[in-house]
Amino acid sequence: MAKLRNLSITTPLLFAFPLKSEWAMTPIDPAASINSGAWEDAGSLKFSRGFVMAKNDANFLYLALDVVYDTGNDSGTNDYFWLSFDSNRDRAITSNVDVNYANFVNQPNKLGIQKYLGPGQWTGITVPPKSEVVQEFGPSPNSETSHRIWKLKIELKEINVALSWPLSTPYTYFGFRVRSSNPAFTTDFPVNFHKDFTKLRQLILSRKPSIPSADLGPLVGSIGLIPTTKINASGRASTDPGYYVHVENAAFGGTLNLIGNRTKLQQLWAAGNKKYKVEMAPPGGSYSKLISNWSNYRWTGSTYALESFAASSYGYYQMANPGTDYSIDDLLIQFPTTALLPGLYKIKVTFYVGSSYTSVAATQELGIYIDNHVPATNIESVKHGSSEVSACAIETIGAAPDGLNFRITANDPEGNLRGISFYATYGAGLSTSIYSEAYDLSKGNWMGYTNKLIPISGNWRPPQSCAFSFILVATARTTNGYSYIGKNQIHRNLTLLLG
């Protein structure tokens, strides 16, 4: 990867259609056989040597390069793949932004990642923390003859894709190379993709899991992927551990999508009741109309076309046809919350009969706790015995039990703290945990700690003499309906010598 091979390009561009990923109802294990059922109904696109298949969930893209023409079981002869993404989606190679994945030489199940420096130029290789690859040789849904299959699990954050983007559809542009030594071929899809990103193919990720109808609210079915029936009286949400988005007593923040109950919207549409208003009341306040503009993408049969939505001059919205395929189906309103102070807000959605402004066809009211504040973090002190160790100091630690102790603050006044991680990095990519604590429901509305002593007793000793960076991270228990958002961190550096 870091020094890529100069190999001939033989593959013509076959199709101009995008690859549409389908929703993975359960996370896909790349180690499982491609015929195990997890890849059933995956989005598929043909290229000259096989097929590329795609599924995704809220956290990962699952991509299979099903190379049906590579029928030689010779993984030790340097068969490999490249897989590139246009991370900023500008159809141009952007230095230190766009990424390329490949397996390490003669290590088919070890995934590496690097960034582009220019056309056909890359940085060095690193190992991604969560993404992975597993090679399989056998039959697939596309061919009963045994052949090479590369199955990848790519973290969406690594390729700058998020299902909760407020003003865009979740898509990227990609290209790949597959190389076989028996039979011998090297195929790029599209041709010369690694030198010219205008040729990359669009990959559209799914935002459309099937939320169980029993969990949906009667009119506002969900906020993002979180059913409104999972929001408690305090305005916080909890979902089951196996659900698409697992949250525990989570507040809401960021940009929120209010999604309608599909069955109810179809009934309202059929009855001609398409006009509605959205109202919001601040903590302790009265309702006023919530006015917002947003964009959604409509599938045309070959691509997504952007459509804009806004309230009328009177503050009313018109429902989009629930029979039309949108990037976000049944979207009632999308609105930012970042300017709102923390607290329990009430939201009410009301549909009216026909052209009436008074005759109500359906309504739902819900409370959501909004909190866009991130937890406070501070390393209050680092002490060696009774003496404070200042940043950038060089400190000698004596024989055991001599060592350091710390006082840290990781505090969220609104009670929406998700986790605390205090650790040290040192050397060449090494790290060691000093203290961590995660939220569980028994903590209620967890505020965390102020000036907490670490460790509670005794001292912390460094694993070796080295320069250390002590890092404190506090994450928020706040969701936009698709994932947790919000964290804060601070660090302090010093050098420790074991005497």
C-alpha cells in the first residue's frame, strides 16, 4: 500500500448506476461465510470480474468484493485488493483526506489504511482500530464455483459518512482494484480510479431499517432510529442492547429528524389530510410554531435528486408522498437544537382535515430532554507524594510503591454523562489505562465527579521510563437519534523516569 505496485489496468467501466447499500438488520461478522444469510438482499453492482455487494448499519459499511473470476486458491501468491473512498465527496483527490484500504502483503486478513497524497500517491500504512477484512475462498450467491471473496467491515467515521447528516444524503464515492495471480489479472473499477476521482462510483448508504411497528409512536414514529415509545417521562430514551442504536437514558441533541409512523401517514394521505404544523414549548413555557427548512433526497430511478422543504407563510407544512422513495422516508421535520438551552422541551405535531385549520385529523405530543452541552473535563492535579508535578516536568519515580496520584474532574451538571476514560500514551503508539467508568441505568442521571482522587488508594506507576501524555476524555449521553454525540477531553504531558 505505502509503495503500491505499478500494475496494468485492464477493466472497462461497465455501468454508470450507483451502488445502493441495504440495511443490515444485525451486524455482519466478516468471518462468517458469505452464504450464511447475513448478505441476503445486499445491494449489488456488477463489474467485469465479479460483483461488489453492500450493506450498512448506523456504524459500519459491510462491503464484499465477490471476485467470481478468481478461481485459483492461491492466497499466498500476493493476491490483493485496494479500496478507495473520496472522503470529502468532491470528486477530486484531496491530500491527507481521501483514504485507501488494502490487505497487508501476504496477510489477506490484516487490513491497512492510508491517505492519498495525490494521484497514485499515498502516505504510510496504519491499522484501523475498528475496520477489518476477512478473505474467503468458496461459492457465493453470485457463483457456485469456488472463488476469491474479500469481505470488509468499514467504520463509517473513517470514510466521513454519518447517517445523521442534516443537509445531505449518506453517500460517498468509491473505487477498487482486485488482483489475481491465477488466473492472472489486475482489474480496476473504474479504470484509473486511483489517479482520477471523477471516475469513482457513487455508493448510497441506507437509512431505512424496519423499526418494529409496535414500537413506533402513533403519529411521530421515531426520532431518527429511536422509537418515540422508548422515550420516558424525563425526555430521555433507552433502547434494547440488540437494537440498531443502543442508548441508555439518553438526552437528545444535534440536528433531529422527526419521522412519521408510515401506516398513519399513509392513512392521512389517502384521506387527503396532508397539512400539518409542528410546535415546540421550552421548559416551563408555552407552545409556538417550530419553523425549519431542510433538504431530503428523492430517488429518481438512477440517482437521488435534492428537494427542499419549508413551512408556508402561515407556518404549516405539506406532507411528502409516503409512497415516494426518499433518503429519509416519512420525514416530518428536521431541525437543529444546538442553540437551545438544556432542559425538557415539549413537541407537538398536528395534522388537519383537508384544508381546515381547526379540524384535527391526528396529533401527538412528546417530551424530549435536549442537552448540547459537553461534560466538563480537567486534570486538577498530578502529584508525586505531596508535591505537584507541573506540565512538561521531568520527574524521577523511585522504587515501588512510589508513584503518582491524580485528581480529575469529569462532570455533567445536567446528569447526561456517558463515560470517563483516563489513560496515558507513551512510546511508539503505546497506551495504558489509569481509570475508566461507564454509565449503566443504575446511575440514573449521572453527573460524574469533581476533583476525584485516582487511584483511590496507593499510587500509579509508569510501565517504563518515557515521555507520557495523560489524557482525560468524558463522553456525553446525548443522541441525535442515530448515534451518541458529544465529548470533551484534556491532556497533560510530562516525562517520567524510573529510578
